[in-house]
Amino acid sequence: MPKLTIDGLEVTVEPGTSIIQAVEQLGIEIPRFCYHDKLSVPANCRMCLVEVEKSPKPVASCAMPCADDMKVYTNSPMAQKARKGVIEMLLINHPLDCPICDEGGECDLQDQTVAYGFDRSRYREEKRAVKDKDLGPLVKTVMTRCIHCTRCVRFGEEIAGVEELGVLNRGEYLEIGTYIQQLVTSEMSGNIIDICPVGALTSKPYEFTARPWELRKTQSVDVSDAVGSNIRIDTRGGEVLRVLPRLHEDVNEEWISDKARFCIDGLKNQRLDRPYIRQNGKLQPANWPQAFEEIAKRLKGVKGERIGAVVGDLADCESIIALKDFMRTLGSTNIECRQDGAQFDASEPCGWRFNTTIAGIEKADAILLIGTNPRTEAALINARIRKTWLAKHIKIGVIGQQIDLNYPYKYLGAGPETLEELAKGKGAFADVLLKAQAPMLILGPGAVCRDDGLEIHALARKVAEKYNMLRDGWNGFNLLHTQASRVGALELGFTGGDLDKMLKGDVLYLLGADEIPVNRIGKDTFVIYQGHHGDRAAARADVILPGAAYTEKNAIYVNNEGRPQLAKQAVFAPGEAREDWKIIRALSEIAGKALPYDDIAQVRARLVEANPIFGAIDAIKPATWKPFGKDGDCDKSPFGEYIANFYMTDAISRASKVMAECTDAFEQGKKEKTGTHG
Amino acid sequence: MSGALKRTDFVQPREFKFSKENMKLVEAHIAKYPKGRQASAVMPLLDIAQRQNDNWIPEAAMEEIARLLDMTRIKVFEVATFYTMYNLEPRGKHHLQFCTTTPCWLMGSADVVKACEKHLGIHMGETTKDGQFTMTEVECLGACVNAPVVQRNGDEFYEDLTPDNVIPVIEALKAGKQPKIGSQTGRQTSLGPLGATSLAKQAHDTGNQIMGEPAPAKKAAKAAAVPTEPKDSTPTDTKPKGKKK
Ligand code: SF4
Ligand code: FES
Ligand code: FES
């Protein structure tokens, strides 16, 4: 292990560590533009120059590996002079339009010029201008500001897996562009905004909205899928202005999907900001006591078995447990969280979690995807698979739809038959799985959202067992969910009800459940809708209780891996809307069955009591392997597509104009391309 | 250098297919590289496409190449835009590339350019109305010894040009004739103005032919016009001495 001195401090590092990484370990700062620790190292900006003893010239610290007895000086006169020179060169063609640039205040070039550059310009010649590119409704470009660090190009190639940006022309004419005129079609394209060190790529929806120093920053988690990406919510004056990723190596690294980032304008549209009661067939505004009383009146005398409750995709764990307890006091066991009709066995955590863990994907050497399109169902899990494929060229097999996943795979078949064959040890992929050291499978919603879901669940378990996907310290069985609430609800046992029976019962309590077949709700069923958006189900409700969206409450969400994470309140819910568990608590009192908790600490204590995993935030307790599913014959029909439009999957994204624009720009285009593409 | 020239007055063909003979070449080039590394053949393929398609590469050809080499289109586009010898817009039948880099410029390339512009009635970057000639400016063509230099269609060099001797070249091309390739002043390759000077003695001693002179059998005496000391044989000292001018 190389031992070197940096600014007089001795440090021993792993072989292969670059100087910049070693310096970072010591907490010393080296300015950089092109270097990004999640991307390859092109060493083209030269901002990271340092002095290394015995080297006649300054050395690019991002590309130079540490060697024994090196003496590095990060702030010597030579290093300082080199940086000044680099900054001066970069500014030659940079427009210096900081006052009208959205990056201002959080721009690497701006900061580093102040910290390391000259205090005045010596350049008197003309500057060049570059034509802006149209990258679609999400990313705004001002290409004259580009300093050609190529981070965006490398992000596309290495992380997102869409090689659409490139370095065109040369010399004075060099520019970043796309092929002829093409949009950047990735579920993760927004991340190029974050990695662009200047204002060349900025957020279009956030254009000219705020300066970073005006914003209040709240650390939270995303609910647009079940990955549980860590995010930072930036707000000003009670308004959510933007969402940025927050580093969590085990979950989302430092990326988020475009839906997580850009659906937030949906938080302002179609909000339910006061209770409503249906009178004479019309929803009329009401106040809380009236709404509660109306419900209490209706609940009186109704038998528990005629009452049902369904939780939706965005529900938090506090409200789920409150609703479950409330239903129990009403004598009802008709509770269900699988509003999409998914039919997997909900009795064993090993059967529904992403057991391998997201970071664990990187250890896999063979992956079988069954009835899933991770690209739309969990974009960041797809990015991990791609990362693993890129690093080790692992073998990937697909059963289900034949789609472009951003990495090559072996297509095995369309439906359960192929899976059955595999379970019998037949088929081309059997060999690959047998030889693998760490094989894993991902069972997707396309495979379990069907009538034979239980059988397929069992079949997948058999495949996992046959191919030794369960060994010491390795569990290769994964069920992929797309709903932020789903795993939390399963952990709390919010299942067991018969959806069809519930829809036709006397009272139906919908906690943000918008994906249920609304048209199958019984004519005389009394529907209580608690949620934050006037989406699909609210229109059918008899009483509407306005709840809080994920940015408006302190709540726990459990991600696909079974990892409980904290969402923090960034703004207040609009109007009279309240935090969801409090609504249920208040209602329970008026209905005469007061729940035994009065503050969030007590609710959380109740959560821990219901399931100990809630006691350890951000930790995963591995599930023990037990049999699940039901033996039986599967239908022959192929696995279907679960998410037809990535940009609109829940009440928030359906209310978002930006997501609607994306649908127009990207999804429509994709449909036209089918057949010749991929 | 597509950044410099942006023409919009032409139509991109919808389709491009390599001809049968060219397809053989394409396959031969691809076969040179190990499997999975076929993208390395992108440059020769672009060149073949350009030759097949009257001196320029249409978008359809780049797409075809991307398909053949299993690359993304943007990667082909990157290469095609990087090199100045790939034309992404229609060019005249004779694409004349004028070197105007320092050595050529010192030797009068500006005058050569001016003479041609006047003769053809177009400016740098333009194509004559009859589609015969395109003039473009390029950087050093690597033939500075015979500056100024003009390259035609990426293949032929016309060297030692002057405003006077460049016109006959153009006229010959116009008439469909093949002008003499290389120096237009009659000098042999890049032989210096004083004839063979450096290493002449060594060539004599080893019985090798000296440029511009008959074969060594005759052992011509004038070969030693500039006697060189043996110690002068180091590379830095083999240049003609300035004072002999
Ligand atoms: S657009 Fe931004 S990220 Fe891309 S090369 Fe330019 S400066 Fe770098
Ligand atoms: S950061 Fe090292 S060269 Fe760009
Ligand atoms: S400068 Fe013209 S060929 Fe080199």
C-alpha cells in the first residue's frame, strides 16, 4: 500500500487510489471540474493540478495514482499558479453571465474562480458562442457556458446507459451535442443538471425561480417509486421549488429519477385543501367536525365485515398503522394495500422484499428478470444493474416483455412457461445460473399482478431455491414493487382483505387509494377518501378528508429492501389539510373508538411494537427464508407491461404539468419508435 | 469542420447502402479488429461512404455505419465531426483544400487562395454554381517543405504553388484532365533548392543513390557538392546550412 506525504501529512492509501482521492481522505480540498467520483476519469479540465516533488510540471491529481514516497503539495505556488492559469483559460469562452444564470450561487466555476482564479480578466478578444440544444422539457441548455468537462456525456454512457450526448467537432468549434436533433430520453436525465459544474445544463421547470441562498433545505425521501431515494427538498415561503438527490450509497447513490425530481409541480395542482361531503349527489365543502360526524353517523351499526380499507401508493407507515388499528376497533379485517390486484403471497417478508438489497446487486454475477421493466419500475435499481453489468459484464436473462433496458440481455421467453422450464432445469439460462456464484432474480409486478400471481410467486421461489440463490449471506430472491407505501404496509400486515368484496361493502375507507378499479365500487357503498389530490378516487367519495403529501409530514416510509426511512416535513399542507395519522386519530375519537396515541412518538412506538424493523431507521433486518406462494398451474399468457407511462404513475405525477409535457415528448415518441427500435 | 460551414440548401438522402464492392471493403476492415471491437473500423467506413457518395457523408450513411458497427449514432457523429476530411455536406466534384497554416502562409498561400477565388468566382467555403469546385481552408497538410499546398478530394497534393501555376491545375481539372500531382515547379519530391546536400558523402560511401542524381554505378563526382564531416552526421546537423543560400 503506497505511503505518501500530502502537504506534509503522511497517509497510506489503497493501491490504485488517485492523488485527488487521497487528498480527499485528508479533508483537503482540490478544485476540479471534470472529475466526478461516480464517473470515469478523462482528466481533461486540468483544474486539479498539484505539485508533486521531482515532477517538473504540475500533475493532474485526478488521474495520477498515488505511489510510494510521493511528496504532494496541493497549495504550493506552482499549484496555485497552475490553477489560476486553468481558470483563466476556461473563462476565455465562458460568457460571465452569472447574474442571469440559474447556476449562480451553486456554480463550481463561479466558486472556484473566486477561490482560485485571478481577480480580473486579461482577455480582450472576442468570445465564441454556441447554439443551444433542445434536450426536451426537463433540461434547459445554454451551451455557450459549457466548459467541456464531458461529465454529462459520461453520465449518459456510464450511468444512464443512453448514449445520446456526445462531443462534436473540435478545437474552437468543439461542443456538446446530440445526434442531429434528438432529445435525451432517459429516466434519469435530470441528474446531468446536478453534475454539470456550470450553468450549461439547468433545470427547465426551475428556470429563473430562486437563488440557492433563499432556499430552506429539508432532508427527506422520495415516494415516486419503492426505491426510497434520498432527497433534499428545497422550499421557499411554503412552496416546494425543487428536489435534489441526497447521497445514500446503499440506495440511490447520488442520483434520482426524473419523476422524483420533476413531479413536484403536481403538489400545487388539484389539491384537496378542505373536507367535502357529498350532498344531493354533489361534493360540498365542509369543515372537519361535519365530515367526521358524517362518517361516524354512517359507521354506526355497520358490521365490521361490511367495512373495508385500502391504502394507496403514497401512504406513510404512521397512517397505515393508525388505519389498521382503527379498522380493528371497528371489527374489520378487510384491509388491503395491493390495490393494483397484485397476487403474491404476503405472509413472509422474504417473499416480498428486495432481499439482495440494492447495493447487493453489485455482488451478483447473474440476474434473471421476470415480468419486470426495472427501467420504468425502479429506475435506480436499473441503474445499479447497469453499473454491475458495466463493471463485470454479468449475464442477464429476461422473461417477459422484450424491452430496451440499457444493457444487453438474453431474452428467454415471454411468460410462465419459460419460468416453468427454468424451474425444471431446462433452457439456455439454466447453465448460467447454475455456474453463478451469486445469482439473483427480480420478480416484477408484471408477473404477479395477474390471477395466477400466487403460483408464479411459488414458481419463482422454486427457481431461486433450485439455482442456489440462497446461501450464506446471500439472498437472491427479490420482488420488485413500484409503490412507496407497499412494503411498509406489508410489514404492518395491511393485507388479507378481498378487494372485490370490499368494493361492494357498506363502507370503504380509501387512504389515498387511487389505483383501485373505481368503477367497480358498489353503488351504495359509502366511500371515505383521505388523501391530498383530487385524483381518480376522490371523485367517487362521499366524504373527503384532506391529507398531507410526502413533503408536508414527518413520516416513515419503508423502501423495497425493507429499509425504514424518515421523510421530513418541508412545508405545511395547504388549507385545512392535516397529517394523515392525526386525521385517523381524530376520526377514531369521534367514532367513539379513540386510538391510544396522541403524538408522533407514541405512534412510532406503536409501529415498533407492530414490527421491530421500525425501531432501526435506515437499517435492514434480513428476512429468514421460508416457503411462500401456492403450488399450482400457471396461465400461459405472457407477462404484461406494468407501467405504461413512466412519467405518470401516482396522484402527484398525474397532476404535474411537467410530467404531462414529458409524456408528450418522450412516451409518444417511444410508441412511434416501437418495432424498429431496440 | 462542420462548425465552420453550415449549409442548409441540400437534401439529406433517406437511405444509404454500401455498394457491393464497397461492402467487401467494409467487411475486410471490420475483420481487422477483434470481435466486439468492430467500432474501431469507423474511420475507414466513413471514408468509404464519402467516396461512394460524391465526396460527402449523408446522415443516412452514419446511421448505416452505426448499425454495421453496433455503435450508437452519436459515437459515429462524434468521429465524423472531429475530422476535417469528412464532409457532412455536399462538396464540389473537386474539393480543393487550401493549407493556410504558418509555413504555407509564409510561402504565399494567401496569394494562391486569392488567385483561385478570383478565378473561380467563389470564396473560401463555397462551391461553384456548376458544382465543380469547392474551396475550403485547412490546417497543415504535413507537406510544409513544398509549401504552399492544396489538397484535392483528400487524395492528391499540389505543391509549390504560386498564383500563376495554380490556375493551370484548376483549368486541367475543369477540362477533366489529370494535372500533375506533386510539385508544380518541377522539383523532385521535396528535394531542397540546392539539390542533394545532406548525407551525400555517406550515401556515396555506401553506394546508395542520391536524390536527383543518376544511379550510383556512375559514381558522379558532383554528389559531394557540400562536403560533410563525419561528425556532422547527427540529425540536427544534417540540414542545409543557412549561409549556403
Ligand atoms: S454541458 Fe456541463 S456537464 Fe456537459 S460538458 Fe458542458 S460543462 Fe460539462
Ligand atoms: S479534475 Fe483532474 S483534470 Fe479535471
Ligand atoms: S503548413 Fe501547409 S502543409 Fe504544413
